[in-house]
Amino acid sequence: MEKTYDIIIVGGGPVGLFAAFYAGLRNTKVLLLEALTDLGGQVQTLYPDKKIWDVAGLPGVSGRELIDRLKKQLAKFPVDVQTEAKVTDIVRVGDNWQIAINDGQTGVTGRSVILATGKGAFEPRRLQIDNEAELEGHGLSYFAPDLSLYQNQEVAVLGGGDSAVDLAEQLDSIAKRTYLIHRRDQFRALEQAVLALEKTKVIKKTPKKVKSAQKTADGRLELALQHVKDKNQQEELVVDNLLVQYGFLTKGQADTGWQVDLDWDSAGIVVTDQMETKQPALFAIGDASSYPNHVDLIATGFGQAPAAVNAAIAAIDPDRGGPGHSSSMNL
């Protein structure tokens, strides 16, 4: 007989992991679905070595350490987990939700569903030069999952936001020489990140852009930099690696192809203050959710997760008592 879960959580990033843990803490039958081969979402895939500053009590925790801690926390209670499980449809059948996985190869049933799917599939904003595709993977990269690979190398980071500034600051103690190239005079990163950058030996090239890039005879990259305000000002820069940190384009959850009818806006799935969508026992949290003045932070999602779990329990079992304080539990 097919198992029916109390709560199915779609998305195994930080917010989904914490929601699954909290659902286990409430002693519900929980299933966590993740489309990738491992848990952790974009944090694990895109910036495992990046320092994260918006998680209370863990200042400067790396993405990798945060996911490891969340996995350890999740293991405290019995929670079923399926990876490589892409949700391809969600359909309401009677009082339950049926979820199709991997184009209907398998399916699961839940009394309630919490969507923690972020902004959807992501694609890096690419460097606009003619031979970009040829250079990718041969000195040009958009991801830096292992900073130790840049030990004693000369590295250029391209961008001016949080990811670029944080990456350059971290590489300063690893690489032989680090350059930070930005098309504006001012960086858009958090103020403290910019202050930390000023204390490093990172060489800033502003306001400049990469006009072209070519492989040298010894396999390095020769970058042609052009001053944004004066095109006659140009210089050449030879590095071992170029890390482009322009951010990411997201496909958006509205393109999922799911049959379920939801309200969407430009930011995500419209929800109430209890993270409820327009559908019964269907919730959205983290970057997948939208309401006025929503802030896309991991910390925001961590706060939304218990609200959604508690609301899900109330929806499927109205007679059940509300949550107590975890500090009073003998765990």
C-alpha cells in the first residue's frame, strides 16, 4: 500500500532542509524531495566556500558547513529523503496532493505540500565576448566550488556585487595575486564586505570591463580591459583564471508546467502571512514565496519554515494542539 505523507517538502536547499527538520520535530510523516543528486541547493552547488552572514548565531559560516550542519540536524528525526527527484506535476486528488516525479516515472502522495524551490532553475549571466563558449572550462569559470584549486595562481574576479567581492576577499589569502574587475567605481556589495575588501591586497580594476579574452601560448588568459568612461584607455592583463560573478538568471517557478493553479507575481508564489497559497494545504516558503516587502535571505526562509509546517499541521489535523517550545522537550 502506497505511503501517504503528512507533509511533502519540495526543495532540499537550506530552507527545505530546516522545514523538514521542523516537521520531524512536530512528529509528522515527512518526505523531502530534491531534484539534484545531493542536498544543499544553490548554496552547495554554487558557493560552498562563500561566507554567509545572515544566519543567526553562525556569523561567517561557509555554505558547505551550513549544509553539513543542516544535514546533521535533519538526521535527528526519521525523515524520508529522495534526491534526483524532479517534481514534474502537482495535482489535487480528493483531500490529498499527488506529486509526479521525473515525468511520472514515480509518484508520491501527501496530505500537504510545502514548496521550498527557490527561484527555479538557474543559469549564470555570461561574459559577452565572442569566444565565451570556447573558453568556458579552460580558464573561464562561473562557479568556484573548491577555492584550493587557485592556490598560488593569478586570478581575476569579474563583478561588483556580494558574490564577486566575497570571492575576491577569500582568494586574497589563497591565490598568488587577485584582481577584481568592475565596470563601476563603487561596489554593490554589503558595506561590511566592501570594508573587508579594502583590508586585502586585492588589486581593483575600475571602472573597467573585459572587452576580449584570448588563450596565450602557455595556456593562460590574456584579458583586454577597456575603461568604461574612456574607450581609448585600454590595458592587457594576463591571469591563470577568470571567475565571472555577474549573478544568475532564474527560469522562475511559473514555468514548471505543473497543473496546479497558483497566483504568481514577478517575485514568486503569492502567499499569506502563514505561507499559504490559494490552494488548500499547499504552502510556499523561502525565495519561492512572495508577499509585500519580502526579503530573499536564508534567514527569512528559516523563519517561514516553522510557520508553514504549523499551518500545514493545522490544515490536515485541526484538532491537534499547537506547537510547544522545543526547549521544553526531552530530546
